[in-house]
Amino acid sequence: MRPGPPTLPPSETEIEPPAVPGLSGLMTLAVGVVVLAGLYVGREVFLPVVMAILLAFVLAPFVEVLRRWRFGRVPSVIVAVLVAVGIIVSLGAVIGFQLAGLASDLPRYQTTIETKVGSLREGTLGKLPSLLKDFGRRFDRAVAEPPPEQAPARPAASAPPASTPAEPSGPLPVEVHEPEPTPFQMARDVLLPVLGPLATMGIVFVVLVFILMQREDLRDRMIRLFGASDLHRTTVAMDDAARRLSRYFLTQLALNASFGVVAGIGLWLIGVPSPVLWGVFAALMRFVPYIGSFLAALPPILLAAAVDPGWSMALMAMALFLIGEPLMGHVIEPIVYGQSTGLSPFSVVISAIFWTWLWGPVGLLIATPLTLCLVVLGRHVERLEFLDVLLGDRPALTPAENLYQRMLAGDPDEALDSAELLLKERSLTSYYDEVALKGLQLAANDATRGVLTQRQLEQVKDVIRALVQDLSPHSDVEPHPQETKDEPVASPASEKPDNKEPAIKQPMPPDSNIPDAWRADGAILCVAGRGPLDEAASEMLAQLLSKHGLGTRVIPHSAVSRRKIFNLDMTGVQMVCISYLEISGTPAHLRYLLRRLKQKAKAPALVGLWPAEDAVLKSEAMRATLGANYYVSSLRDAVVQCLKTATGEDNLPEPANAPAVEEAMAAKRLPLPA
């Protein structure tokens, strides 16, 4: 017989191929394309509406103040809008007068500009083009010139060419003079460019009046549209978001105006012409993220260089912006805002590019406030959560998911760095319960589904083992919370630290009352379940118990098998703790394991089933059948229970008689839990 082809071993992981995008995904893509096209095509309509909404956030606190002063709704709105119109018109008039004065004075600066340009040409900067040209000529000559021995003989000098006759003169120049424009044409050329912005401003203020008049009605319609199933939560979220956005926009407007005032006063003291114009320009350009202030600094610096025969005025203007912008952005704004606004730096840049492409220069000015509104909607409205994920500054992965990702990558250093950052705000027990155990559960679930290769599983074990060893110097104490009144602008009320239940609800019993027998090595036997990652959970529990003065020993699941348990040394064992990250099916093996351990050790048993939603913890009959003394679903509860048992503060409950439970359930014709 001829040998057949070699048999390939089966793959460790069988993963289904990627599915074809479903109808819902295609519909989402189609809706996104339609919305984007609608925003671009209808920018003449949407831009005034968006600007009116942003102005409504700014004027809403002022309207509320007027209403508290016994003004009616309509008079309050009218007064607020008139004040806004007056401020905008006044700024426009000031800018117009400043531009007119600057245009009339520019010819006076022509001599200074020509002198400085001439000095630059005479200096090294002016000689640079000729130097580069000479270098290029020499390089071309060196490349193109043949070697000396192959150089051809020079031809004999020829007679100078005869003088050519003078060419006939070219065509006569012709000049075309347009007729003088009529007064109607002059008025049209002046008014047409102005009518567009005036019409847009008129639409903005008309929409603004209706928004301020119908603010409560619009809020109710938004609640009905996005969150009618939970009116209380949606109402609180919408009110909180509107209040935070109003405060943020008003604060940003005040800070930018203050920066413009300081810049204008500084330029006036330096002697730069039209300081009011450049102050207003600096205040407006500060709405452009990152580069707005530096773009605002360029015109006054160039003007200072044109006015001053020397360079001192230009250097002082440059120093004014180089000092003022970092001081405002990195010192004053963090103090006023308290924390982050809720936008990631990358999303700020991308949003500026996107809105500029979509709506032009006005889109650049309103890019950051508009993106912040979208992030707030994403954090409060479940259907728009993708906006928060794409644009917000919160991590895309939870700490547990991030830890699991670091485990898969085999990167213990980054996992330790993230753990130390989280340990500044929580105890070691809280970190293990909230992050490490949940990350191990994700790994255990993937291992059960068969999507982890053996190499990846070993990487997970190595990373979690290294992490537990590196965290051994940390003490298990709850750090003092650093409370602050200021919160992120885009943080919903449901995420406030005060609303979150603390991980450690009560202090653990003192360690001084622990008997010496419980302090000896191996007093608490931490047994790993039969899962591939249960031993890591046992090591965490053993580490926490040892930090509270209890002696521990960790053994793998193979050491308590039917064949090896008789060789296991159980001398001095005061308590047995079994850890399970995942327990599937009927837990008959756990019942027999507890029976073997009780026969060998004669000590109370605690079972830690870390997935709290497991059916074993929910079924009283199943728990009674297993025969353990205690059942816990967190490492904190396990440590507290062990300390109470060691100090005698807890009366030891007797486990239920498993055969009696089975007989009683059989008599009632109920199915056995295991």
C-alpha cells in the first residue's frame, strides 16, 4: 500500500468567517451619507439654525436672570436678543472704522517696508538665491564637463557675425477704457456682498427668538424623540446637559473676550496701530482650536514690522502672544473649567477640518462648540452613543477590557502602568474586583468558546502572574478621594462619583485579633478551580489575605484530584477557599471536590464564584446541595468572611446535609440541581 498524504492536525481555534454586512449596517451607512449630503447641500439653511442654537445656550442664563427680575417670558427674550444684536453691531462698526483707518495709513508705512526689504536683500538673506544659483551652476558644470584627456580641441576663432538689421517695431499698444459706473452699479457692487451676511444674521436672530420662546417645548420634544421610555433619566440628563453647555459656552466667550482685551491693551502699549481691531480678531480666532491665537498674532506682528524702522516693536508683539496664549490655555483655562471639556484632542482637530470643509470659515469658528454638543448628546442619548465613542475623551475600552487586551498582547509593563494609575483612586481589593477579575472573566469566556490559542492563553497567564507579583508591594487601603466641585462639561449626571456605589462598603475587621494559628503559612488553603485561569484568581485572593495578616497557600486543581488528594499535606489548614472564574453546566464536580476536602481537612469551606450572575449563587437549593459554608462573588467579600471566621466574629453556619436535600427534593419530585 502506498502511504497517503500526511494528516494535518486540526486548528486550535475555529472562528467563523466575517459575515456580510447586514441590512441594518447598510441602512446606517445610507443614513450617514444622506445626512452628510444634506448638511453640505443645505448649509445655507442649517448654518443659521446651528448658530442660533449655540447663541441660545449663551443667552439662556441671561434670560433666566431677567425672568427672576419679574420680567415676562416675551420681554426677557426680546431684551436678551436686543442686547446681543447691539453687541454684534457695535463690534462690526468698530471693526469697520478700524479697517478704514488702517487702509488710509498703509501708504505711510511703504517707505519703512521698502527699507527693510532692501536691507534684507543686501544681507545674507538676499545673497542666498545667488549663492544657490552659483552652486547649481558649478554642480552642472562638474557633471557635464568631460575629462581633460577627452576634451575636444577648441575651434578656431571665427569672425564676428555681421550686424543684423533692426527689426521692425511691434504693434501699437491699444488701451480699453471702461465707462464710468453709474450710481446704481456702485450701490449694487457695495450692497450685494453685504446683503448675504445681513440676511444670514437676520435668520439667526429670528430662529434664536423662537428657540428661546419655545425652549421647554423643544426640550420635551427631544425627550420624546430620544428617551420616552425613561422620562426621569432623560429629563435629568437633558437639563444637566443644557446647563453645562450654557455654562461652558458663556465661560469660553468670557475667556476669549478677556484674551482679546488683554491683547488689544498690550498692542496699544507697544504702539501697534489699530489695537482694537487686532484685539477683536484675537478674541474671534481663539475659537479656532490650537492654531487660532497664532494666526491672530501674525497680522499685528507684520504690521509692527512695517511701522517700526527697527525690530523691537515686532519682537514685543510676538512676545505678547507667545506668553499670553500658553498662560491662558494651560493655566487660566484649566482653573476655570476645572477638568477636561470632554473632547479628545484628535477629535478637535478632525472636527475643525470637517466643519471647515462643510461650512467654510464660519464652520471653523463653531467647530469646537458644535462638536461638544454632539458629544453631550452621545453621552446622554443611547442611540447616539457612537458620537461619544468617536469624539469623546473617555477611553474606548473599559479598564477590564484594556487589561485583557494587554494580556493578549503579552505586555505586562503597560498593564502594570494602567494598574498603578487606577490604584491612586481605589484600593488593591477594589482593583482586583473591578478590573483584574473582570479581565480574567473575559479571557475565561474566550477560552471556553475556543477562540484563544494555546500561545495566547499562556500569554494571559504570564501577564496576570507578573501583574500580581508586581502589585505585591501595594498596601490594601482605600485612598482618600479627591473631590472637586468642577466636573467635565460632557459628563452626564449618572456618571458622577457620588452616584456610584463604592467598592468597599465597610471597613474590614482589624488584624490584631487574628489568632496565631491563622497567621501560620498555609492556614487558608486557596484551591484553584478546574478552569485554565482559576489559579490566577486564587493567587489574587491569597495575596489579599496575606496583606491582612492571614497565612495562605495556593495549590492547583490537579493537587486535589481523587488520585492526589491523599498525598496533600493539610496540616494546620484552618479554612479552604475555592476560586472559580467560570463554572458551566451542573456543578457536580464542585460538590464532590468539597466533599473530598472536608473529609481531608475538617475545616470550613468558602467558594468564590466570581461571575456574580452565575446560577449557582441564585439557586438556594443548588447552594445547599453543594455543601460549602460560605458563597461569595467578590474578593472583598471573601477577605471579609475569612477575617470574620478567623477572629470568631461570625458564627460558623453548618452546611446543608446533601443526602437529606437530595431525598427531600426527590420526595417532592423536583429535578436535582446537580
